[in-house]
Amino acid sequence: MSEGKKRKHTPEQKRILQNRKRAERNTALKSRMKTTVKKFEKAVEAGVANEESAVLYKDVTRTLDKMVTKGILHKNTAARKKSRLSKKISN
């Protein structure tokens, strides 16, 4: 670079900004995931009809799978959570 020009952001500053943005996105997605799981568990405990609980379970599994594809959850963690939630339906 010539002497007259300076960078606006150094690579370190850029990395900090990127990390903040990713952290905000991850916390929002984790919050959404937890909300759907809690909604499902609450419905199962309340004894909601099987059709409604099946719809909620489908929504939870879809959310967990999205978290895996976005790199927020490990695939085995999502599989474990789905397994435990499916047991709650059958009981």
C-alpha cells in the first residue's frame, strides 16, 4: 500500500466484528430452539391430543435439524434430544 492510504479496519477488528455478529445469530437461534422444545414439553405434560403433539414434535425435529445444518448443534446432540423427546410422546 502507498504511504498515504490507511486501512479502516485491521484484520483483527474485522474478526471481532464477525465474531460478534455470529454470536448474536447463534444466541437467537439457540433461544428459538429452546422455546420450541419447551413448548413441546409443556404440551406433552398437559396431555395434548396425539395429533397436536405429533405436529409439535415435527416442528421440534425440524428446528433441531436446522441447528445442525447451521453448525449450532452437533448431529449426535440433536439425535439424542430428538430421541428423548420421542420417548415423551410414547409414554
